[in-house]
Amino acid sequence: MFYLLDLLGTLAFAISGVLTAMNKKMDPFGVFVIAFVTAVGGGTLRDVLIGRTPVGWMLDLNYVYTIIASFILAVIFRKKLEKLRKSLFLFDTIGLGVFTLIGLEKGLDTNLHPIICIALGTMTACFGGVIRDILCNDIPVIFRKEVYATICILGGTVFFALLELNLPINIVYLLTPAVIIIARLLAVYYKLSLPSLERK
Amino acid sequence: MFYLLDLLGTLAFAISGVLTAMNKKMDPFGVFVIAFVTAVGGGTLRDVLIGRTPVGWMLDLNYVYTIIASFILAVIFRKKLEKLRKSLFLFDTIGLGVFTLIGLEKGLDTNLHPIICIALGTMTACFGGVIRDILCNDIPVIFRKEVYATICILGGTVFFALLELNLPINIVYLLTPAVIIIARLLAVYYKLSLPSLERK
Amino acid sequence: MFYLLDLLGTLAFAISGVLTAMNKKMDPFGVFVIAFVTAVGGGTLRDVLIGRTPVGWMLDLNYVYTIIASFILAVIFRKKLEKLRKSLFLFDTIGLGVFTLIGLEKGLDTNLHPIICIALGTMTACFGGVIRDILCNDIPVIFRKEVYATICILGGTVFFALLELNLPINIVYLLTPAVIIIARLLAVYYKLSLPSLERK
């Protein structure tokens, strides 16, 4: 079930990449690469930094197939995706929760400090979008106005707080993405965003 | 002979980096770094993602010497490079073929799935240029109008088709770059390019 | 003492990241990430390329704490940092010397050729700034007009020259950053910079 949610998140991230790349008038190869890095770029960066190589998607082809399918679907239905906006937003939010949890888990597996694990969770969920924006020659959107990353950090903190309480690991694994998903839905509902730091 | 073609491709890629960087009015250090990443950036990314570290150019100094020589030659003869345009295009095309083959080979060595090997071949040949464009603050040219990458994917597919036919490995190693080189020459001759995907 | 200078350099690099990011009107998360990559991006790239993973800052939390402290201090005192310009420039220059030395040392540890070690020293000291500029959507400043990197290459060359002279290692470790620091102070004092390479 967890694995399916992971692939659902991959699908949503890949489609968001397709949409961004098409807005930049890229050719099919460019659109595919952007879809790819949006979906697995965060996890790839995490794997490289902790030394888990070959990186994840090279060993589990299901991610690659999911991205290829997302690419084809998004290109074919590109004029109708607007109508799926709500579903896509929901899948994207599920991806945010699941990807953060996967990053936290890999950090624990590698015996890293909780602070580093939280950084890895946030990286897994958010840095695919950062790489997408760099390849599209934009300043990463999560550096400017999104609470996206802050919610992942919150989720990571909740994760370690729950572990401290000695809750069963299954419960912790369910609650962490749930907290992230609920926090993001609330943030979007109440239009929360971080203020920019300027030197007036 | 194969190794010499590899260094010839490195030379052509490095010179293309020098030209791009000079158009951006960079200083000599910037020009050198851009030449360097254009030439070995794709292979470096590949090595990092599959975990072959220290990466290739750190262990075989001939790449570094070739790039230093290309840098010096390109800077000295910068006003005359226009006349060498055809030779440079030929070397660049040889590089495309040889680099793709090297990427395919490293993927096989690491026991990765054919799809991943093809991705590694394409990455080796094309992503030096992607890193060059990012460092120069441009949207990567191969995402917009080049058939460059598509030809590498074609070459990789041919490679595995030939392996399936149980052709001797030497023949496969000769035919794969040949197919890529011919496909590119044809593509440029007939001015082929991929259409951009837009949401009208 | 050496370790303290390293953290002082980290502090100066992080603060320079905070200032750059605030000029781009980023939100606190963006400012923090930019501070982080400016401070440890060069060393992270080095560690990834030579295969020392998990990368340095994941194993020694003092870098993370230093960056968090720099971030908080720089944000709180953001309107008064102008007055500390000279101190910050000094810390930054110390960082340049110490970071280069650390890169040289890791290269030697990994049994790499002196040319590669010098590249690693320069990368450690200078490429945090390169990653910062890419994330901020600028052409890296050290590719355009800074002698910054050239001084690191000079420092690396001096390092191996001193080793050739069979000087005690402690003396070499003291002289190398000293040469870099003095060279930079002189370069800034005499307003040296590299000419840009243009094709007239």
C-alpha cells in the first residue's frame, strides 16, 4: 500500500514536471527529463549524498515506468489536465508525505543524526522541484513563497517526537505522512506562506 | 584507437565549452571550468549516480591534459575557430558516438537494466552540455531544439538489439557509434528537430 | 585551532549566502538553504566526486550548528551587517585559505595526483559560491571577474612545492593558507582581476 502511494506521488510529481516544461516550450526530450528529475531528483540527490549507489531508480524500474506513463498521459491529455487540478494536487500532497517519510527512513538506515534525517526527508520531497526549477532557469519556487519545505521539516520533527514516545513503528509510519498531508491541506486552505526576508 | 577517439571527442566538447563561455564574457577561470564540465560533466554525473568514485577524470589524467590543451588552443586561436567549424562538428559527432558507447558499457559493467544503460549512455554524451548551459544561466539547448539526445537513445537501442542478435562484441562496439554518427550527420543534413510541446 | 578557523570560515561563507539570498527576496527556508550550500556546497561536491559518503556535514554536526547560528545572527542583525563588512571579509578570506587546505588534504588522503588535489582544494573553497549563484539564477561570480579561484590554484601549487622541499608537514599546513590569505588581501588591495576572454 505504502509502495503504491509512493508511485502515486511519483506520478503527480512527474506530471507537475511535464506541465512546467511545456510552459517553457521544451521539446519532448526536455519535457521527459524535467518530468524525471521532478519525480526522482530529490531522492537521487539524497542517495548520492549518503552514498547509496547506484541510486534508487536505477535498481527499481517501477519508478521509471511510472514516469514514462505519466509523461505519455500528461502529453496526450495536456489540454484537459486543468480539470484534474484537484486530483493532481491531492496526489502531489500524498507524494510530499510519503517522500518525506522515505527520506527519514533512509537517514535512520544510514545511522545519521535526527537533524540530518529531517534534512534528508525534506530533500527527498522538495529538491526534485528545486532541480526542475534550475533546469528551467528559474529561482526555485520553494525558496520564494512556498511553505512546502517547512511542512516537511515539521513532519520530520513529529516523526522523531513520536519515536521518542515509543509508539509502534507502524503507527509512526502512518502518522508522519498524515501530519504532513493535513498540514499542507490546511496551509493551502488558509493561504499560509512564509514572509520574504528583505533588508529594508 | 577507441581511446584516441574518446580523447578526440573530449577535445571537441571542451572547445565547444570554451566558445560558449567566451560568448558569455567569462574570465579565463570561468572559461576553463565551462570547457571542463562540457567535456567530462556527463561522465562525471554518470559515475556519481552509479557510485564509481573517485570519478573517471580523477584517475586518468589524460582527460585533464586534453582539456587543458583544448583550452589553450581554443583561446589562442579563438578568432580563427570559425574556419575549423566543420572539423569541430565532426569531432563533436565522433564524441557523441563514443561517449554514448562508454556510458552503455559502464551501465552493463554495473549490471544495470538495458533501459538504465541507455539512460547512462545518453547522460554521458549529452549532460556535459546540460551542465554547461546551467552554469551559463541558459535553459539547456538539448531540451529545446536538438535531436542530439534522441540520437543517443536510438544508438543505445541499436546497441541492445545487436547484442540480442549475438553479434560479436567488437562488431557491436563498432556499429553503435557508427549508427549514432551517421544518424547525426543525416539529422543535421536534413535539418531535423523535435517539435516543442506546447499547451495551445 | 585549525578546526576553529574552519568553522569561522563556515560562518563567513554562510553569512555571505544569507546576504545574497536576502537580496533575491527569498523566504527564510530559501535563505537558509542558500546559506547552507554557500558554506558546505564546495566540500559536499568534493566528497561526492571522490566517494567520501555520507558527505562531511552529515557526520560532523558542528558545521550544521555553525550554519544555523550564522543564519539566525545574520537575519537578526541584517540591517547592521554593513558595519561588519571588514570583519566578514577577513573571515571569508580565512575560510578561503582553510577550505583550500582541507580539499588538498582529502585529495592526498584519497591518493590522487597533485593536479587533482589542487582542483579539489579550489573546488572546496570556491564551488559553494558557484552552487549559490546557480540557485540564485546568476552566472557564477567567480567565472566573471574574481581572482578568488586563481588564488586557490596558486595556494595549491605552493602546497606541493613546499612538500617537494621536504618541509615538515605542520609548516606546510600553516604556510599554505597563509599564502592564500595574503594573496587575496593583496589582490583586493590592488584591485586585481582577470581580463575576460572575448572573441572580438
